[in-house]
Amino acid sequence: YGLNMIYICGPGHGGPGMVANTWLEGSYSEFYPNITQDVEGMKRLFTQFSFPGGIPSHAAPETPGSIHEGGELGYSLLHACGAVFDNPDLVACCVIGDGEAETGPLAASWHSNKFLNPARDGAVIPILHLNGYKIAGPTVLARIERDELKAYLEGCGYKPYFVEGHEPAPMHRAMAAALDTLIEEIQAIQKEAREKGFSKRTQWPMIVLATPKGWTGPKEVDGVQIEGTFRAHQVPLDQLKSNPEHIKILEDWMKSYHPEELFDERGKLVQEFAALAPKGDRRMGSNPNTNGGLLLKDLHLPDFRKYAVDVPKPGTLYAEATRVLGQMLRDIMKLNMDSRNFRVFGPDETSSNRLSALFEVTDRMSTARILPNDDHVSPDGRVMEVLSEHLCEGWLEGYLLTGRHGFFSCYEGFIHIVDSMFNQHAKWLKTSRSIPWRRSIASLNYLLTSHVWRQDHNGFSHQDPGFIDLVVNKKADIVRVYLPPDTNCLLSVADHCLRSRNYVNVIVAGKQPALQWLDMDAAIKHCTAGIGIWDWASTDQGGEPDVVMACAGDIPTLETLAAVDLLRKNLPDVKIRVVNIVDLMTLQPATEHPHGLSDREFDSIFTTDKPVVFAFHGYPWLIHRLTYRRKNHENLHVRGYKEEGTTTTPFDMTVLNELDRLHLAGDVIDRVPRLQSVAAHQKQMLRNKLIEHKLYIARHGDDMPEIRDWQWSA
């Protein structure tokens, strides 16, 4: 058939299958010339497997032809589907273990076929491998009746072909016949859709392959059955150093494959079998889709400055940051429509997150039934919405790994659903950076919005800023965290992230109307530096400050500036330095992160001995983690989210967590020594205002006008 096909290896510890096949076809030796196709190369190949300094037992980045490690189960079918989006000639053959099929992400993945359009996308061949067992127990799908399994898969939109048995020779013939049938059916589906246009969703064919666990391995070891039981998992012979009988079993097992018929005297695969392998880029290890950087083309990006919000004076104009970003994403989508290399992903939140300008140029994608009153839904849409963060993340990863670009927007509180998937992708990127032949891919870009400080109406369940804590755990050369304080900064940051390669970029930005602080020129300079003193808000010009008031995040910035305004009015002699942080990684030392400030730079901004009151978007201890080695850390006082939340008003959310302007002003009074003579009166005024606030919201269900309508007046 001359197929352009990649292989997705879902089963845990399935790496040997890909390593062996790529070595046999010759591609492995092209990437690793020391692993030659002879006895010595074979010996080195075996020695390095799952050995210190060698290669993993999974289909890790070191494995040619892999885009899916498979160490953590659940994502194989998602990566396969993401790979074939906008890839009309590609077929992704995806083997799914029956253990993996029990995971939540994989169980939802069966519905990915409703998001494949045969007119423009490639095809996925799911092969559900039923061998009956996981590590120590039976699998669900292997133990239900075949009719029930068939009905389940048909209900998910598939046409399953069962290949079942235990004798290798007839099973090989049956599997080959099934694959021939599937390819012909897939080509017929695609031919009709591409000639006549998409008309209705079809049943995609798939294979259910049922074989004994440990098939063709030792049937018994030490009188205990191995083949066809859970005992075949991983290493059935674990006493090779001490038990001669185990060595004999291993020798008989290996000889049962008749290596003398497969290899010549030099250890090279005999020509009769070598000729069966595909040639060139069609080989398992050489398909450029599995090294996506080879295919990656730059996005066509508009000049982000043309979306700028006019800010004649800081803190007097309102705008919705993500709504403006949506206009920029709309035009990115439009500019790259012909290239078909950009999609936006999200769990049914594109409109909620104010990115609905996208629907001026594209739709939500679905090949399922569409009703007349549906809003912007079509089989040609490029906004991938499904109420599963797992599906969105997995599709996007597959899309990126095969050389395209994407953008994932999500409620901040629910991005935790893909914590572990982020972990695995970050590990893949980290390892790939050390492999010379792995080319850079487009960055994984998250927009986290509907965030903790503006989820007052949805309540405690929606309030959690902890994803950035997880992200910062990863290698410094992989992760970036941005907290733009306003719209123009968000535009600058988004443009930067969409141009970047081999990173995970996390952008946290609000969607509600908010005060704007910087014009576009100032925003570009501020975002380029990542951190800066806001002179227009500070009162320490020409000398040392009494206090540094730092902020990171849109709401912490608002509350910090409102606190500064209070202090300037009530304590005009206090010298305040206002510092805003966009790039969180600037707080780390330069020795720890490429964006980090040197100690001299950090000290010049934060001083070496003055109190620092830091208002932070997330959990306070993250700032302490990032700055613990700094000279002035002992004077650093951080306010942030401390797991206090409920359904309440926006300002009350900050009050509950003591991040509000009144608590911040009180922190300054407590920490500037020369203010102690007036501290009692000033703190009493702040406490009274907090009481007034509580009484007001209890009566009116809204924040006081002086809070709600506050603007910068200095």
C-alpha cells in the first residue's frame, strides 16, 4: 500500500518492540551508528537495554519513530489522533493494552473519532490488545463477553474486527488479512469524503487482538504456569545468576525463534527478511512525523501591537484581556488557515474564556450530528472543544509532536486534571533536548483564566492556583510562567510564547473587565525584562525606599496599587517602591534559571535590607522557594492564596486570603520602623474599613462602590 504510517506503542514497557524493529529495518543504526547491524551491534543493543547509562524499557524519546513513551498509561489513542489532525496522508497505528483501556483518559479517547474529518485528516487504526491481565490482576475488557465488548466498541463508533488465537502462524495470517481489510476500508472512507465532501460520520474500523499474556514465552517456570497468566508481566526468569535451570529455560526460549534462519553468520538479518521492511522515510524509525521538528514551519503571526489597548493614563481605563487576545488568536487562525497547522483546544470554555472572536473565522469541530440551533459547530472547525481536559491535552501533544502549533485555554482551577500529562510532556522535552537528532517542536502553550481571584460566583471548588507550583518543579530550561498584569502585557507575552520552541509556557490572565496599567510600548519593555520598577506608581525616586511593594498577577497588581494609593494619601512621607513581575522565573538566581536575575540585579530592585511586601497570585510559599537564596529573603513577606474561598464578592475573595489593599497597607505600617508612632491609628482605620466591607456585602451582595469603582488617582 505504500503507507505513510507511524506506530504508537501504548502498552507499558513496550519499548523493546520498537527498538527491535527499528534495529532490524536499519533506521536505529542510522541514529546510533555504534549500534551496528551485526553481532557486536546486537550485543551492544541488548546490553544497553534497561541498564544504567542505557535506554529505557518504554518507547522513550531515545527510540526512533516514537512520539509516545507509554510509561504512564492512558494517552496513546489521544496522541495518535492528535498526530493525524490536518495530516491527510498519515495513518497512526495505535496499540492499546487492555490495562491501559481501563484508565479514564483512554476510556474517553474512544470518542476522538467524532473529531476526525476524513476529508482533511488522516486515520487512526486502534488495535485493542486483549491479553487478559495487568500487573497482577485481570482486565475488565478481556473478562466481559465478546458480544458485550463488540457492542461497546460499536457504540463508541467503531467497526471492530476480532483476531483471536494462540498459534503464531495462523494468527499472523489472520492479522495480515485484517489489516488489509482495514486499510481498504479507510481508503474508501477517505476517497468518498475527499471527492464528494464530508456528509456524515462513519464507523471507523479497528482491531481487537486477543492473545495469551506472555505469548511465545516460557509456558512454565519452576512448575508454575507463566504464559497466559499475570505472571508473564515483565521478567518471568529472575534467577539467571543463581539458577542453572532458568538459564536453560532462557536458552530454549530464545532458540525457539530459530535465529539461525533469521541472521547470517555476522549477525545481520538475512536479505530475504530485510527486503520486507519499508524503505526510506516509510520505515518505523524514519518517518518525519515522529520527529516533528523536521516538519515544523513558523506560524504566520500578525503584529500584536495592532491589538493594543490605548492607555492614556495608568489605572483609569477598563478592558477584558482575554477578549482582546481572542481577536489576535482569530487573526492567527485566519493567517494560517491554508497552512492548516494551528488549532485551539479547550474543554468547552472558548466562549466562557472570552476567546469567542475565533468563531468569526472558524467553528467548533465535530462530525457528530449538528442541530440547527447549535452555535458555530461544523466538521471543518478548528476549535477543538470536548469536556475532557485529558482529551484536549493529549490531542494537542500529538499535534505538537508531529510538527504543528496549538493553544490550550482552560479554567485555572481545573487544569490540575492534566497535572500528570504535563509532567510526562515536560519529561519528554527534557530528554529530547539531549538527543542530537530530535528537532525542536513548538511549545506547549497554556492560557489559565477564569482564575482563583475571579471565581467568586462559582465558589471554592473552582479556586486553585497551584498548577504553577507544579510547573516550577520542572527543569529550568523547559518551563516558563507568565503573569501579565494587563491586556497589553498579555498580548506581548502571547506573541512571545507562540514563537517559542521546546518549552511549556503557562500564562495566567483574567477575563473580567479590569483596569489597564501600561501602554503598548511600556508593556513590551516590561515583558522583555520580565520584571521592573513602576516609577509612575513609586515615591522613592532619588533615594532608598522605606518599603518595596511587589506584585505578580493581575489582581495582586490591582490590590497593591490600591494599597499604594491609600498609603500615599494617608502617609505621604513613606517612600514606596512598586515592583511588578511578569516572568516569575526572574525571581530565581541566574545560576538556576536562564531568565533569573543576578544577585546584584535582584538586590538593586528589592534592596538588601528593606521590608518587601509581595502580593502574589498563587500560594505564597512558591515565592519563598524561588527567593530563599536571596540576601533580603528574611525581610520578604508574601501574601497570596491560602486556601480560603467560597461564593462571595471579588474583593471579599482577597480579604478572605488577606491579599486585599487594606491588609497590604497594614503590612507596610507593621514593617516600616518609623511608622510605629502612627501605627495604632492607621491600623484601626484599616480594621474599621474591613468591618464596614463585611457589613456592606452581607447587606448588598456586592462590593462597596469605593472598592468596586476605585481607579488610580496619583
